[in-house]
Amino acid sequence: MWPALLLLLMVLAVALTRFFTAAFNPLDDPESPFQRRAQRALSNSVEQTVILIPAMLAAAALAAPPDIRFAGVMTGLFCVARLLFWLGYLIHPYLRAPGMIMTLNVNAAIVAYALVRAIG
């Protein structure tokens, strides 16, 4: 639920900036730097969530009962990473790197766990 809620907030941020700036047509209307950055953060977050969801489902299905707590921890870390990415991007595009690296680490850890459980 938390990654979906975060994506919904990002969609609302993009939609509200379009509404308040009258930039309804993304192809013809001028967009502010905030809008462009918010849209790019949203697009990247959708891409990262598409990696997270099947990896988390596989990892949770293969998890040993005592290990299932990792799902909540990793979901929380993923959401924190996405917030860092989004806020960093809004401040300056270079500042998105910590959130991107954290997201990569979370997704890679989940995929690695699922692979180890599937092989072993």
C-alpha cells in the first residue's frame, strides 16, 4: 500500500501543478522546472515500483517464516528512498542520487534474496 500511496501523492503533485499553472497540455503548454522535475521523479518512481512489486512478491512467496518481516522493512526503505529521490530532484537534479542509490540497493537486495531462496 505504501508505494502506491507515494505514487498517488506524486501524481497529485503533478496534476495540481498543471491545474494551478494552466499547463494542461504537456506537449504545448509551458511547464515550470518544478513540473518537469516532478514528472520525471514520478516516471522514475513508477519504473522502480515495477521492479519492486514482482521482486517483493517472489521474495515473500519464497521467504522462510522468520524472514517475512523483511517485506515491511524493505517496503519502508523503498518509500524513504523514493521520497529522498523526489525531494532531492525538486531541489536540484544532482541531489536525486542518494535516493536513486538507496532505491537500487533495496531493489537489488530483494531480487538477490528471492534468487537465493529460489536456488537454495
